[in-house]
Amino acid sequence: EFSNPNGEILEKDQTFRLDLDEAQGDNTRVMLPHPEIIAASEVGHVLLVDDGKVKLTVIDKGEKHLDCRVDVPGKISNRKGVNTPDSVLDISPLTPKDRSDLEYMI
């Protein structure tokens, strides 16, 4: 979550951090509540935020964070999707509810 409910504007070539810190975000960092994205991303990978309206490239990686360069600037705000076209995520496409529904149908 961002401290500003309207989100933040990211500028071209600025560094922006995605991390697991639950502190409110600002125009320099925000919590990414998906540790699997941090684990799967590597330096050079692209992250697309809000259906690609904002494009980030990973420039540094730690165990609990990704430092990214803003390649396509724009507004970033709460509850926007993050696509990982260069990363393979180690997650199931089926949720527990999907599995329960399938078991019921069979």
C-alpha cells in the first residue's frame, strides 16, 4: 500500500524498489506482496505494472527486494497487477477453491 491513496508518479530512469517490507510505500519503494515474483526475477528481467502502463527492469536483486529502473514512466497505485514476462513463477494456476470445485464435479 502507498501512503498516498492516489499512488505515486514514477519518472523515467529513476530507481524504484519492490520489497517485502510492510511499511507504506512512496515514490521510491513499495511492498510487493508476492515473494514468488521476487524469487523468480533476475537482473535484466522486465516487470510490467498495471497492464504494462509502467515498465520496470530489474537492476539489482536481494533476498527480499528487487531494485528496478523505470523504463516507461507513469502512475503506480495500490492493487495494480504485476506481469513477469521474463520469469517463470513457481505457483499453481489452480487455487485451493478451484481444486475443491473440481473434486466436487468429479
